[in-house]
Amino acid sequence: MHGYEAVIGLEVHAQLSTSSKIFCSCSTTFGADANHQTCPVCLGLPGALPVLNQNAVRCAIRFGHAIGADINRRSVFARKNYFYPDLPKGYQISQFDQPIVKGGSLAISTDETGYKTIGIARAHLEEDAGQSIHDGMPQSNVKSYVNLNRSGIPLLEIVTHPDLRTAEEVYAYLVEMKALLQYLEICDGNMEEGSLRCDANVSIRPMGQASLGTRTEIKNLNSFHNVKRAVQHEIDRQIAVVLQGGSIEQVTLLWDADSQKSRVMRGKEDSHDYRYFPDPDLMPVALDETEVQALSRTLPELPRHKRERFESEFGLTQTDAEILTQDKSLAGYFEGAVAVSHQPKLTANWVITELLRELKGLERGIDACPMSPHDLGELVSLIDRNVISGKIGKTLFRLMFDTGKTAQELIEAHNLIQITDSAKLEQIVNEILDQNDDQVQQYLEGKTKVFGFLVGQVMRVTKGKANPQLINEILRRCLDGRR
Ligand code: ADP
Ligand code: MG
Ligand code: ZN
């Protein structure tokens, strides 16, 4: 063992799902023609004045309530000065020493100990920058292009304390944060489309040391898996450097997903490099006490609570409860199905194994599921009450999924009701025994392995509709009758 531990802090940028931008009324809809959702404010034309979007403020307040943070009744927008072609004003409007949300925490699930609490230092509002486009344009070999549609979209930057210790914890934190933002309906959480972005700060220190080591910051992480890989790569790199007697330089790194490597982008800037100062065009944000209180009552049941309730109320395992609550719509779907089936565990199995697999195959989310929760609940109930076998259930499931028809409709159309009539089954069994004299003799001589073959024959003749337990019983009785 090398005797070092990693220390990681994350900065997550969440694009808030407001319909207009943070300081102007331009639309935030994704995918419009380049530079068509712009105005003097978000183009940064001189003299244009920003006006704060109250919905963005409400999103931040609700987020603060959800993580148990202090909501600062007075916060201040500041100018963060830097030059970049996609930042026409030459500064980004952000918050600095007086952010809207301070403190709070998020519990993440870990394998060994159940839960771990990650402290959140702050969350502040800021505007997004535009996008520079270097590839895929008519003259990309000689020009770079700028699209300012994204300029001015509201962001909530959420900064953790350096409480994370492994790449797995980082991953778990992102999963949990995404679920929380989605439950609150303040961000769609789509990392590939850029509505959730993450920078990771990584350092190492000898086990048992209290002070922090020198950190590096990794940028350009565009999927949860990339964050995990990049963090692990950086931990390994730093340990290797230190073990060889070197020291860590404080730099900003860019992750290259193709080569699975990072490269140095620039020396790390310090906050004084940005020359922050209060933006004279915007009043300090003074929150109305009644509204802050009222917003705390608009919170939905949050992912962790829902998960715990699924465990206690439905008796689900932690893993199943986690899978079902990671997505609010999926959790709703599951509850809708249970309301019909009254069989939480069996329903959870069907949702997790069959339904999620089919949806994945179609690359669809639960919102585009062709089978309603009610119909799935009914199917589970039919299986539970032995009206159809589990095997027929699977056939039926596929048919329902493909046609959108209900279980009842399909059972009638395809004559799929389970045969539970013993007299009828006994007749079928005897016919099969008559046709398979050799196997019957073998069985009677003690070669019980052929029993499985005979069960298979009954299944074949009944097209899987016979109740398997009943087949076993009757077959054994009829065979014994032939001794
Ligand atoms: P900056 O303003 O440079 O981004 P912050 O102090 O706001 O720096 O910290 C950014 C993130 O880096 C936070 O999540 C914080 O927890 C984390 N962090 C700070 N110091 C370290 C360190 N030595 N090792 C790992 N993470 C760190
Ligand atoms: Mg930073
Ligand atoms: Zn605008």
C-alpha cells in the first residue's frame, strides 16, 4: 500500500429550466439556429441593462431548502472578469462573496456503510457563456465560430466541501445530485447536452494528515463515466508523481475522453485574478421572507425520502429502491403499477428486469413507455393470482409492449389462460405417458432424470399454459399409478 488518500471537491453547473434567460427575455430552448436567441443584453452590447429573472431565483431558493442550506436573504451579483471570444461583455455576471445559498449537504449511498453526507459549501446563480465552435463549420480549418444562444442561460453552480474520497463516491454524488435536481424540476440533468456540467478538484495526502494537499482542477467532463475515469486517472497520476519524489503543481487540466488522458490547459487561476466586484447594473437581491418560507412548502418528496419509503412501505431492498427512485417518473410509474397489483416486490422485479431492459433496447425513457403502469400492474396481478404462468407472463409482456394492448385483450385473442383444470391435465398427461413407453419404463426403473423430459412434453402440448406445479403433481401421481 502507498499510504495516500485522495481528496476531491466538485463544482457542478446546473442549467436551470427557466423558459427565459437570467437577465433578458430571450428563450432558452435547446437547438435553435445559431445566434437566433439573442438580444442586446445577452450579446453584451454597450448600454444594455440586465434585469433579474425571478424564476431563476426561485429555483435557487428551492434547491437551498432541499439541501438544508441557509438561504441568504441578501445576495449580490458580481462581475467575474476574463476574456474569451464567447463572452462578449468581457465579464461573466456571477456571485462571489455573497451567494444566494450557503451550506447544506447531500447524502450519497456508498456500498459499505449505506450513506455518507457530503457537505455543500455554497450554490450561486450566474449566467452561462456562449459557445465557441471549432469543428464542423464551412471554414473550420481557418476560422472559429461563436454561437451566443447559450449566453445568459441561468446556471446554478453548486460547490462541495472537499469531502469526497474516491472516484466511486464522486459518481454516487453526481447520480444523487442529478436525481435531486430532476425531482425539484429545476434542471433536466442531461450531461451530454450540457445542462449539467462538472469540474473536479483533486488532491492527495498521506493517510491521517489533516491539511489538504495541492490540488489540480479537471475540466471538460461530459458524462458521469468520464468524471469517474478522469478522477481515478488523476488520483493515480498524483500518487505516482509523489512516490517518485516529485510534487504536484496547481494546474487546470483538460480531460480527453478519446485518449482517456488529461493534459494541462493552464496554470490554475486564483480568485483575485478575476478582479471580482459588485455589478453596478444590478441591485443586491433582497428576498421576501414570506416567499422564502412559502417555497419550502413547494418541495416534492425528495429522492432519499422516497427511497426510504420504498424500503419501509414496500419491503424493497436498498438496491431495488435505489434503481426505482433514481428517476422520478420511473418511481411514479412503479407506484402506479403497485396500486393495481398490490404486489410491490413482484412489480419491482418486472419493472427492473423486463421493463427497463425493453426500454433500454429501444433507447427510450420511461416517459415514452408504450405500456401504462395500470396495464403492467394488471399483468403482475394475473401472474400473482395464477391466472397465467410466469412464462406466459413474459410472452404477454412482449405482446403488450409491442402492441400497447392490455393483458386481458391479449389473453382472449391468443387463448392464453393457464390450464388449472386437473381433470383436463390428467387426460393430457396420460396421453403423453401412452406415447412415451420407453421413458415411463426408465422412470419406473429408477431413472428419475426422464421426469424433466416428460414435464417438457406436457408443456409443449399445452403450449406453456399449464400450471407447472400442477403438472408435477399429476405427472408423479400418474407415473406411480403405472407401477
Ligand atoms: P476556486 O474558486 O478556485 O474554484 P474553491 O475554493 O471555490 O476554489 O474550491 C473549488 C472546489 O475545490 C471546492 O469543491 C473545494 O471543496 C475543492 N477543493 C479546494 N481545495 C481542495 C484540495 N486541496 N483538494 C481537493 N479539493 C479541493
Ligand atoms: Mg473552480
Ligand atoms: Zn437576450
